[in-house]
Amino acid sequence: MENNSILYGSSGMNVNLSLCDKWPSVNGQRRAAEAENRLRSVEATSKCLREEDQKRMQDNIVTKLQPEMEKLLQQISAVNSKAIQQPTASPTMVEPLLDDRKVQHRTRTPKTTTQT
């Protein structure tokens, strides 16, 4: 059932409610477009803020870790320079696995096959 009631506004104009149901509102379309534009703007701003936060976090990590990394590199180079400066000890003699004197040398005799 259609709503054909008539409202009387403060300006004294008659407004037929059934007309509001049948015709799309230009103002409503305009408001929807504005809301969509605002949403896109908010999404773009959010993306920029996330990227800035990520960059700031990376910069903070590098700033905090760089002194520690330099300290470790100095320690490594100090260890390397000490190793180079120290004379190397004479290499230890390695005992042979087999003493040649203990090996018994024998000649191999070929196997003979018997035919029947």
C-alpha cells in the first residue's frame, strides 16, 4: 500500500511522501559520492601513515643497532690484528697412521683354479 499522506512543513508547503519513494534523490547520490571520496581519502592517509611508521621504525632500529655493530666490528678487527701479529707456533708433528716398519710385506700368489 502506497504512503500518500501529505505533510505540512514549517514553510507551509505540502510534501507528498510517495514522491520521495519513486524518484532517486540527487542529494543522496551527492552524499554517497562525497562519502566515497572521504573514504578514499581516509584510506590513502592511512596507507601513508603506515608507510611513515614503518620507515621510522626501520630508522630507529638502524640508529639503535649501528653503535653495537660498529663495536662488534672493532672487536673482530682487533682479534684479527692480534692473530696476525702473534708468531705462529711450529706445526705439531703428526704421527703416521701406520709405521712402515710394522707392515709385513709379502708377495701375493695368484689363486689357482682347479678344473674337474
